[in-house]
Amino acid sequence: MTLGLALLVGLLVMPALIYLAGRYTLGPYSHGTALEPNSNLFTLFYDFYKGLFELRPSCWIVVIGPFVFLTFVRLCRLILRKL
């Protein structure tokens, strides 16, 4: 259950958060090399899922990131309980 929810967050929520953070700090999403006026969140999702199928490591890190983070938190909690 945890793996499924973490992967769902990695596939849907994380790209949206990355888009919002980048939009706030860096400006509009450039979609490759040329700045396109119609680039938006859906363009980022398209590029993100395309990167998953092309096996880009950066896209896969975004997908598995929430699960790795939850595993790390659980491991730290377990260690602190043992102390």
C-alpha cells in the first residue's frame, strides 16, 4: 500500500510541485531550448512521462523519491526506538 501511494505521489504530485517551484523561482517552463508561450504544466507532464519511457534517470528519481524518503524516515524511526 505504501509503495503504491508513494509511486502515485511520485507520478502525479511531484512533477506538479517541481513545476510550481520552477515557475516561481526560474520563470516560465522553457520546454526544451526555445521559450514557448504555450508551455504549461501539461507540457511538463508530457516531457516527464516521455522521459520515463526514455529511461532518463532524473525522471525515475522523481518517481521513486517519495518511497525512498518514506523508507529513510521509517528506518530513522526504528533506529531511534532502539536507542
